[in-house]
Amino acid sequence: MSRDLARRALAELLGTGLLVTVVVGSGIMAQRLSPGQVGLELLENSTATAFGLAVLILMLAPVSGAHFNPVVTLADHLLGRSTGMQKSTREVGVYVLAQLAGGIGGAVLANVMFAVPAAAASHHVRSGIPVWLGEVVATAGLVLLIFALTRTGRGSYAPAAVGAYIGAAYWFTSSTSFANPAVTVARAFTDTFAGIAPASVPGFVLAQLLGAGVGTSLVLALFPVAPAPQEFVMTDKLSKPSKTSMPSVLFVCVHNAGRSQMAAGFLTHLGAGRIEVRSAGSVPADQVNPVAVTAMKEVGIDISAERPKVLTPDAVEHSDVCVTMGCGDACPYFPGTRYLNWELDDPAGRDLPDVRPIRDEIERRVRALILDLLPADS
């Protein structure tokens, strides 16, 4: 497993675990503060969950995309086919395993914090067609909301929007909106307010998968991918665009300090003024990685004067090609922009001998990209 994938998996494990801790812990606290008042208990539980989920998305979205949910990961995988940003089957598997493990750990943590058995099978039966239908509706709405935002360049609204949706769905669905297989499995490990009987889990998960299919279909119907790219470039660094016949490429990684800077350096050098080149990061560092600078100097390219820049929706919208390197989830979708995802190890923290192979692989991919963008000139 690459360091980048391991880092993203850790974010998914941590985020899903803390989400379940919020759900289970607030449920226990609600029972203790408002015993016998089920409506008030649900209000307290749903409010804490809505705010907690929003905070977790804000905190971890720049790392992994803050899925915290196997159906979101699966929908992202399926929808990625239409944008060129599809996660590999291996990545999907790692995400889902991290979410499941994190969720169970979060339930155990909440149980221990409130001095109840660390892992106890819930006796709360949740089953029947009306309840399963509630899960279909809740999950379909969640998937539709998330990808409606990302496909229209409004991903920055996701923390508040997703938190608000889940908080509302607690009340307008008959199932109280689990909408998450990992959270559902985890909640079977607590015999408290938020628990679900193990026998009820399969029905919930099947309903969630069905809801994810409905939501994905609605995304494709309402927000289809444009068949051909628009021709735009930016006139200065990540500022206002202007139309031109020259192709424009944006390289994006997390910190805009290593991979994306090396790729931009190669394309600027090898493109010889025939391609407009930009780079940016979802969480830009303070400076370009010195080891990456040294590695590029070895091949005659100086990137020492470059500075990491923040990724903006405007930069993506007005690029012909957006190449992501480990942060595709943070990159907004715009019809007319072609998306590529290059799986490359992060040079951060590596010595020069370890960075050279990364640099050489980037050069190989950049040369292939030039052949694709400028076939007549090759």
C-alpha cells in the first residue's frame, strides 16, 4: 500500500470511528439526560450527529474526501467512470475496510467512555418494509446531495449541507436515517439508544445499497458529463480565464509541493509554450519540497522559484485537463473538463534516491499527456 493510500485510509478509519462515537455517545447521553422522553432524546442525538458530521468532513475532506461511508465510496467509484477519476478496486476495498474497522472501534470507544459494556449486541430490532423504505430514501438522498455538490463545483458546501441533511433525515425517515453500512454494522455493537439488533443489519444494508443505486442513477440523470471539453486557459496564476485554442492543464495534489510541481515543471519544459500549465493543492504547503527541487535540477529543470497555490473551483472549471495526484475527492467536477487521476507515491519525507523514481514516472506520464494533447506536433 502506498503512503498516500495509507494516509487516506487512516483518515477514513478515524473519521468513521469518530462519527460513530458521536452517534452512540450522544445517544447514551440523551438517554441519561432525558430518560423516557424519546422525542427529546432523538432531538439531542440528531443535533449532535449533524454538527459532529459537519466538523469531521471539514477536518478530513482534504485528506480522503471524507467518505466515512461505503455507499459513498462505491458511488464515487461508479461515477468516476464518467469523469476519468475512478478509484481503483483496491482503493475502494481499502476505504471500505477502514470505514468498517473505524466504525466498530468508534462504537467500542463510546461504550467505554460511558461505562457500558465495551461490545454488546443490541436488542433494538429495526425491520419491516416501511423502515427499509426509509433507508432507501435516506441513502438515495445522501448520495444525490453529495454528488450534486461535487459535480457543480459546490463541494465547499458539503460539510454544512451533508450535516444538515442527516440531521433532518433523522426526523423525516422512518428508519432515522442510518444511510451508511459501516455505521449500521458498528451500531450493532452497542446495546444503547443508537443500537440496532444484529439480525436487523442485513435488511438495512441491502436497503442502503438499493438507495445508493437510486441516488447514483439520479446523479447521472440530473448531472450528466458533457461529451466534449471546452477550450479555456487562465491568463495568470489561478485568476480569471480567457478562451484560447491552446490546451490548458492543471496539476493538483494535496500540498502542491512535490508531485504537482514536478509535473508542471516537466510539462512547461517539454510543452515548449504549446500548453498552458498550472498547479495547485487542496491544502498547500509553505514551500516546494526541497528534495523535489533537487531532483528536478538533476534533469535540468528549475522549480525553485515556484510557490504552492491553493486549489480553487475557478482553476478547475477553466482547465481542459485536470490531473489529480492523491486528492481527487477535493477537486470539484465541471462539465467540459477532462479529469485524470495519477496514482503516484508522495515524495514528502523521502530522500533523493526515493524521489527519483517518482520524478521519472511523472516525466513518462507527462510525455504521454503531450502526445495526447498535441498529436499533430509530436
